[in-house]
Amino acid sequence: MRNVILVSILAVVLAMGAVCAYAGPPVNGIYKSSDGDFNEGREASSWPGTNGFLSPGNVLHALSYPKLGDDWKILCPTVLDTLLIFSTVSAGTGHMSYLLTYTGGYIELGGGGPWAGGDLVYTGVIDKYYETRSMQFVDGTMVGSVSDHSVDAHIVGYPASCVVFGIGNGVWLGSGANPGGAYPDYRDSSCAAGPTNGHWGEIRDLTLTVQGCEVSTERATWGAVKALYRD
Amino acid sequence: MKAVILVLLSVLIAVPAFAGAPVNGTYKSTDIGGLMDPGRYSELWFGGKLSVNNTLNEQSWDGSTLGAQWHWYCPWISAAPTLLVSTVNGSGNGQKIWKVVYVGGYCWLNGPGEPWDGGDAAYTATINTWNAIVTETYASFVEVGTTRNHTASATFVGYNTKCMNLAVSNIEKRGDTNGGPLPANYPDFWNWIGCSDVGTAGPGEWGDVDSITFTIKGCETVSTESISWGAVKALYR
């Protein structure tokens, strides 16, 4: 009887091991949206409360497109600080560039992407996120703006060496109430929907690198499993 | 003799070099819903990427022809770029963000049929400012991708001093001569020394230009007054 119970427990343990949450790490590599490796995306940055453009506290929400979030998601890094890099604006006309430092947030890589290793989705904790934002002003009105995004993250459930990092171009397309539909919604600092004001645009020309990812579940022989239960 | 001079003067007045200033307005590239062509760029290297004297050449690309609509050429890096941020770790992975200042260079715009068409066959402008914010991503100490923001301003030649243009755009690097030759349908390399086309050999890099917002501001056409033959003769009585 004791052996039957032991075998049953072992069978359950082995079955669970075979269907663990982390089926396989993302595949190391360098992936480019411009090469068609994965989709480009869209962003919506909220301006919570009385915030305006480029304010600390603004929350970024970006999703791959056309099927929103299918390939990747950037979930809720929050602007911590802004730094003016340069300004040529005179009498309301010219250019300004800012460096935005974000804090917090997550990324998700869909399990169907070119990095597919077996998991349904890979979640990464953002370690560093920067955006440089360049704007064109005419008579005091911003008429156009572009940006560069930069992210470093580590993947949850795999060794600390398993990291994702990348860059992309952003372009501002509008501000005010969320355009809805084919754009991500506005999020607050807890990453919940709710803010009603912000700006939106696109994120393109992404280069994503997955590196240092290895299998997290160790293979065990039948002999090794039995050894765990020897008296 | 006096009559000949007067006739020549009349002809010169009747055929001015500048028929009409470019039309003021803000124009967007087609990839963000406008009418302006996006483009492609090359940058000639003097010792490597982000080096002093590296020279830019950007040309519109309509899918078949380079430079049919616009051309920015010969701004060059005037001083060592400033490193703003580096997240590159001991394994050589991460990002670098640079500020790069260019000086010099020119802008050429086609005239007829373009959104800014004011009557001239073409418009030229002298670049006043050109700044780039360059973001690189590194894997194992090797640069594997670069994006940029470019901002530029220029003053048109032949019109009032406030007749200017401004541009902001995105850049994606697509390759460099360390990985192979300049592909077809990318702009030739230009050298700021003499501001001339130096062919395809390089060394240098190339890529795409898009998400352009282009503004023309402050341009006025100084009208050429009609003058009668009698009035011309009266000047010499």
C-alpha cells in the first residue's frame, strides 16, 4: 500500500513537472520589426489629474498592432523625471528635445512571437526605461513630435541572466481624449484603466534582443526521483 | 547704346529668378497621413559611426526615385557627441543615448506640384541648425540597432530673411559598410568638404527617414512691379 501511494505521488509530481508554468524560455536572438520579425505598435500615454505633456506621473501603455497586444505589450512605466536636452525655440518657433526617465512597469512578449520557446506569454519586469522626445514648435504650438524608446527588462521565471532589451521610434499623432478602438487605453499608475486625458501615437522600427535565457526546469531521472523518497 | 541697355534691363525685370515664395504651412509625410514623401539617408564616416566630420545625406524616396521631392545634404558632425545615458552592462548588453550636433549643409525642395509650390522650379535653403538624438542598442558589445530623432531648420535663399523651414523626423539605421556595401536605392555618400557626391564606397551607414513634420514659415513673395516702356525711358530723360 505504501508503495502504491508513493508511486501515485510521484506520478502526480512528474505530471506537474511536465505541464509546469514555465514550459520553455524565450529563444535568444535579435529581432527587428522592420525585417518583419514581429509587429510594430501603438501607444497611449495618460496625463493623470492635471498633468500635461511630458509630466512626471504620466503612464505609458503600448501594444503591438494591428491585433493589439498580440506580439508585445509595454505596461505602465511611469514618468519619473524629465530633462531638457536642448532648445532652439525662439519667439515660439524651433525645436526642443527632452530625456524622460521612467520607473516601474512590465513588458509582455506573446508566446507566438519569433522568440517562442513554449510559454503562452513571457513577462518581463522593466529595470530601465528611457524616452527621448523631440518636438517642433511654430508660434508656440507643437506641430509635430517624434521620440526614441529604450527598455531593459528581465524575464520572470527564468534565470536572472534572461533579459530582454530594445529600442524603437515613436511618433506623436494626437492628444486629448483617447481615440479608442485601435489604440491602447489610458492607464493610471496602478495600470488600471481610468484616465481620460493624454496623447497617442505609434511605436515603430523596433529592435528587441533576448539574451541569457536558459531552461528553468531541471530534468530528473527516474532514479533521482526515487532517491528523494528513500528512507 | 542707351536703348540696348534699357531693353536688357527690361528683360531682366520681366524674368526674375524667384517667381514665388514657397507656400507657408506644415506638411506631414505619407506614413503619418500627409502628402510629403518619406526618405532614406546615408552618412559618410570619418573613422567610424558618431565621428567628427561624418556627413549626412537625406533624400526623399517615393518607392522608385530618390530625391525627386526633397534633399538635405552635407550637414556634418562638428564636435564629439555627448553621451546622455548608457545602460550597457558588463556583458555588453543595453542602450546608449547620444546628443549629436551637426553644422552646415543645404536643403533643396522641388517646386512644381508639391504642397509648398509657390511658382519656383525649385527652392534652396541654407541649414541653420541640425541636432540628432541617437539611441543605440548593444548585444555583447556589438551595436545591433540604432534609431534617431532629427531636428533641422534652414533659411530659404532668395526670399525675405524670415522665410525658413523646420523639420523633425525619425531615422532607423538599416546597415553600414562593416556588414556589406551600400544597397541600391539608398542615397550616395556625400562629403561635406566641397559638399559633393563621393559615390557608394563609403565607409558609412544608411537607413530610412520617416514620421516627418515639415514647416515652412515666414515666406513672402516680393512682387515685381510692372513697368511700362515709357516709365523706363522716363528714368533716363
